[in-house]
Amino acid sequence: MENRILTVKAINEYLSYKIASDINLKRIFIKGEISNVRCSKGHYYFVLKDDDSEISAIMFENYSKNLSFVPIDGMSVLIEGSINVYIKKGTYNINVFEMQETGLGEIYLKFLKLKEKLSKEGIFDSEKKLLIPHNIEKVGIITSATGEALQDILSTITKRYPLIEVFLYPSLVQGPEAPKSLIKSLKRAISDNLVDILIIGRGGGSIEDLSCFNDEELARLVAKSPIPTISAVGHEMDYTIIDFASSYRAPTPTAAATKVTPNNKQDLISDLDINIGRINSQIKRLLTEKFIKYDNIINSYGLKNFVNIVNSKEEYINNIIFNLKTLSPIQKIEKKTEYLDSLNHRLNIFDIHNKINAYTDKIDDYTKKMKYYFQINLKEKDAKLNELFDKIDLVNPSNILKKGYALVYQKDRIIKRSDSIIQNSEFEVKFYDSSLTAKKVR
């Protein structure tokens, strides 16, 4: 049998015919999670997936207008449709007739849970967000070095305002390692502190592709960044956690580049021309005011009659000098000086220093005499005191006891007679060096 050579179109047409004629694919019901939802002119384009596989889907406007909800990424749905082949590209998809919501997908639920948590903590509060600077000179970009988002941003900045200096902090923007990579690049940008603002983002993708921007640690770092941040993740319909944490959310990377640049170069030139005109106008106004003020000074009475005014002031000063001489304050000072000299002369005649010395000598003489009489008096008193001590010593009971006498005590009183001692009661006999206790029997 001869080999038949087919065209690509023939193959695709054949496959389209086979699928279209399969009754099992005419009307099917599929349950799955929708992702990468995009709406254009009322038509919804999205991906239907489960844990193991995915398929492209489209719901045309004549069917989507009957929906009771707005399809969003992460939503679990039950759809009714048919399989259709797009012959031009050799792809197939589901044409959706009806779609019912059955719940939200796991990724979207995690997104909502984290959003609610950070919102309650005040991470997204608008009053905590930094303002976008007006005159931006340096822009930092955190994105993939090979992605289309970077090219969109650079081309927009170059076209609108090429004077801006761009710093790239390359990072992964998809996959399990992307959050760590984004955090590392953001920390480096904050540490360098070279830029006025940071753009963080990437181009469009599925909810799974954008999930790295839903990382909690990344969101907290974005929220507390000392440099204002602009999130530019995906398309206008895509939302991630850092959109709420950043200073400003741009719907696309191109919109972020537009935000950090003036409207266009021509507008900037026009603004400069306007400002130059204003400056020139201000200079002219100031020069006019200064000239008028100068002219007023030149034509003023004071300047025109300057010599006469000076002569008048000189005459006034001369009158003051004459009055001062008439009152002669200098003569009064001289008289007071003479009076002081007279007092000094009288003091010298009185010879106060010699008189003070004479009185000082007399005081010294009196002092010596007082010391002499005091010493004599003290010796007399001391001799009398010793005489008294001798008399006291003679009558001291202790000295009498030394001669062999003794004292008798009973009940703390001295016994002078033997019949004064109480019978059968102890009494004390005190000698010079000791004492003893005795008792009278009879």
C-alpha cells in the first residue's frame, strides 16, 4: 500500500472530526478547580485542573452572561460542556455551557486565611504605608532577570523618562524556592539603600505560578520595608498577599513603571518651561520692586538734603558739648578727687598705723600680766585642793580599817552597840580586804 503524505491541517481536521463524532464527548460533566482566569469581551478563558492533570476551557459570552457568580482563581466548579479541537493550532479545550460553584480550592483558601490573619494584625493598614516619592531618581526592581516583566518595565521607563537609574535585584518568581529568593533580594535591596522605590513582581500566570507572592514572611518584610514598595504581580485581575502589604499596588509591571515615571518627556519639558517662565517672571517682579525702592531712596528728602541734615546734626552736637562744659562734670570730679586727697593727708597726719601698733603692744602687755596672775591663782587653788584631799584621806573609813578596825552591818545599817544586833539573824563584819557573815546566838 502506498504511503499517503498528509498535511498538518488534515491531521487536525481528522482529529476534530473524530472528537466531534464521539458521543461521549458531546456533553460531559467535569468537576475541578479553575485557575488563570481571564475575561475578554465577556468571554472567560481559564484552566480546569485536578491534582494530576489540567485542560484549557472557554466559556463564551452567550453562556457566561447567565452565570450567578464571578469565576476566580482557586474556585472549585462543576461544568457542563463539550470537547472541541482548535484546528489552526492543533489544541483542544472544553467549550463550557454551564458552570456551578462548588467551593474554593485549597490554594485560594490558604490565600484568604493568610489575608485575614495579616489584616487583623494591621499589616495592611493604609496609615502604615509609605508614600510614593514625587521625584524618583533611582528605582529598584525585584523580578526574574530573564522575564518579560523586566523588559516591560525597562522599556516603559526608557520611553517615558530615561534619566531614572535602574537597579536590578534578580530573583526567582515561580516555584517552591521562589519565596526565599524574593526575601533574599528584598533584604539586599533594603541593606544597599540605594533606591528611592522598589518594584516587586512578575508577569501573568496561574494561581499556582503566583503563589510565591503569597508567602507570609515575604509579606511581613514588604510591609515593614523602609523603602516604599510597588507590587506588580500578574494581570489586573490577579491579587496576591504582597499587593495588600506593599505601599502601592500596580495592576501590571508596565503600570508600575508608569507610576514611578512622569507622564511623558514632553510633559516634563513643558513643566520645565512653565517653571522657567515663572522664575523669569519672579525675577522681573523682584527687579522692578527693587528699582522702585531704589528710585524712592534716591529721590527721598533725606538723601537730597543730606548735607543740610548733617550740618544740623553737627550744630546739635556742638550745643550738647557746650552744655556739658557749662555744667562742668569734670570739675565736680576734680573737686571730689581733691577732697579724697585731703582725707588721705589727714589720715597720714593722724598716723593710725602707729597708734594701732601702740595699742597692740599694750594689749600684749595686759595679756602677759593676766597669764602671770592666773598662774599664781591656779597654784594657790591647787595647794588648797591638796590640803582638802589630805583631810578627806584622814577621815576615810577605809584607811581606819587598815589599822585593824572592822565595821558591822545588819540589814544595810551600821551596828554601833552589841545589844543592837538582832538575835538569830545574820550580820556582816567588814574588814579592810574582805568581809564575813556571822550570827548572834545569845
